[in-house]
Amino acid sequence: MNGRKNFLAELRQKNKLLFSAIIIYLSINFATSIWGWQTTPFYIWAMYSIPLRPQQQYELAEVYCDGQLHTDPHTYNDYKRMMADYSLRHYLVLADSSHHIQDYHSFKKLFALAGGDFNRLIYRINPTPAAINRYPAWLKSYLSQQTGKQIGSLQIYKVTLQYGSDGRPFLADKKLLAAE
Amino acid sequence: MSTENDFSASRLIITRTVVLSSLLFLLWRLFSGILPHQLAAPAIYKLDYDFSLWTLKLAGIPDLITGNITAGIIFSVSLFLCGGLSFLFPRRRLWTLSYAILYLLYAITFNIYICHGTSYQAGFAVILFAFAAGTDEDFSLWWRTMRYYACFIYGTCFLWKIIHGAIWDWDHGLDCMKLNLAEYLFHYPHTTMSNIYVWLIRHPVLVNIGDKLVFLAEGAFLLGFFTKKLDWLLIVCAVFIFLSVYLFADVFFLELLVIIFPLLSKRNWQRVQRQA
């Protein structure tokens, strides 16, 4: 404790700007993380910090480029996989007909207090339906560029898996979401 | 300032080591096709509640550097150029500060379009700012601050798991593993690793104990706020966390191991400097 106290006191004395920045960052970060919001960049403080509900089924996306499954088993190839993988997960959510744009309930109140029109802002902080529809075309173009091979056709499937008693997942459902 | 806290004499070697590491990761990202000019104007994005993501997106910068190929190439070239100049001239604030700002812009832009608040760049995006310190004495302060930042990253991860309840969820490890490895097990059911994973899923006690060990490794970083004597243990914990998520959660957080650098002592850096 002594070391930290000395450090913060020294920092306050020698670099007030850095000291203030740290205090402000920590205050915002702690206050909002208690609610489970991520308001500062780089760490999802809520990620894996809440209990996980045991799932019966697991949903994922499969992409076929010219009839071939686009996949890579190697974790060390994460950089090559991540842009498509992570955005596909969000696309699954956005493409779900029951999905509604994120409800920034508390921010709406803040905007109303400040006299701002939140409804005008909402599609500047969420993809529009047209942008969501454009996603398969973007993915085809991105993967063509990344792999260096022109992709003629691309299909996105929503796949539902279920774990069997042998500990292995099996296919429970497969549905075509989009084709380009 | 006590002598063990005075890193001013090691400023050049520290700056060059960290900047060179960040440049190597940027090169890896370039060859993997995930620099701004390679993102081909992404159609969708995700901002959640993050103020930094909102501010940057509303300012139009991410759209410009990912949507306009010329602007994107200028950005990526500037990123490498400033990084290279920071390596060559570690005391020139113009280059070190420019590099830190450009790297931060890239990291935030990347998180916007990947549609996920990833933590891969959480280390470099903050630690690079230490090299923009004006004087060597200021640099020492900044560098020591980064040591606390390293402790803060994993220390708070542990605290949130207590506050939000994951640590009390016995099957957290099993559920986490099944969630992250479902795709791999489905597509590659007969590899050696698949057989190991399936065996572990059928013996969840080991997975759940391993999960709690990772939590404890995160919690060990809280010790870093009280003493520097256990920094070697924190380095071991950082590597252990990386290997655990690499092997059992299919995530490659190698970039985040940059937090090891601020945990190295002045003596460690002097040794590196002598050998360089």
C-alpha cells in the first residue's frame, strides 16, 4: 500500500495532468463497470465476469466461398480470421428478425435533458437496415482481397449446434441467411 | 525518486524494445489484411456504450480511413513511418506522440468494425504514450504508471469476476470452453486437440479448476499495487493466462503480453542494454 500511496502522491506533485487523467479514467471506468457497461476503450470489464448460463444450443455462422467452407483451425491465425469471425457473430444478431437497435435508454434521457434529438442520432451509432443488407457483399469483397482469390459466390449459413452425451457437438439446425 | 524507480537511463532501450515489438505486430496485421486500408469499407459496426467509439465514429475518422482507399493507405503508411521514426529517434516527441495517437486511432477503429470490444491492443494503445514524455524524469513517472496499468488490467478483471459473480459459478470453465470451442470441435472432430478437448468436456472438474486458476492468476496482479518483489510472479501469471486462453478459448492474446515490459526492473533493462 505504501508504494502505491507514495507513487500517487509523487505523481500528483510532479505531473498533475497525468494524475488527473488517471483519476478521471478510473472514476468513469469503475462507476460504469459496476452497471456492466463498457464506456472506456480496450477492456470489456464485463466479459466473462458474469456467470455463464449453461446453453443447450450454440449458434454460429458458416461461410462458403465458391462452395468451399471458409475456416481455419489454427488459433495463431487469429489475425487472419478475426475480422470475418467477429463481424459475422454481430451479423447473426443484426440479421435476426427479432433484433431491435440497441436501446440506449439512459442516454436518451441525458440527450433529452440537453435538448438533443436522440432519434436523429440513433442511425449514426447503429448500422442502418441497408448497411446490414450490404454485409454479405462486403464480406465477399473483403475475403477476396484478403485471400487474393476472386470469390464468385458466397453463402452465409446460421448453424445451430448441440453437445451430445459423448462431449462432441452435432448439427441441430442449418439455415441459409444470405447469398451473394 | 529512489534509484530503483529511475528508468531515465534506460529510456532509449525501453522505447526501442516496445516500439519495435508494436511494429512487428503491425507487420503481422498487415500480412493478415486487417490494417485500415485493407478493411474494404466495412458495412456493419458496433459501438455499444463506449464514449471513445462514439466520438471517433461521429467524427467520421474510421469511415474515412477504411472507406477511402487513398486516406487508408496514407494512414497506414503514416502509422509505420511514425513508428519507424520513434524507433530511430526515441527522444523526439513529435514522432513518439504521433505514433501513439495514430496507434490509438487504429485500435479504436479496429474495434468499431470488428464489432467487438477486443482487448488485443489494450496494452500498446496505452503504453506507447509513455514514450511521449517530455523529460527523462517524466518518462520514469510515465513508465511506472504503465506498470500500474498492467496490474490494473488483470487486477480489475479479477475484481469484476467477484463483483459480477463469475468466480462463484463452478461450471464457468466448462461453459466457457464449450462456447468457444464448439465451432472447432464441429469442423475438426478428429484432431488430437479435439480428442483432448472432448476428454476434458467429459471430465469438467479439471476444466473448472483450471478456470479458477486463471481467475487467481488475474487476481495476483492486485499484489502488484503493494509490492514490486513479486513482479516475476506477475510475468509468469501473464504468460499462464495467455497460454490458457490460447489453448482452451481459441483466442490469441500475444499482443497483450506487452504488459510484461513495464514489469521488468531497472536492473533487467540495464542487462538488456548491455547486451544490445
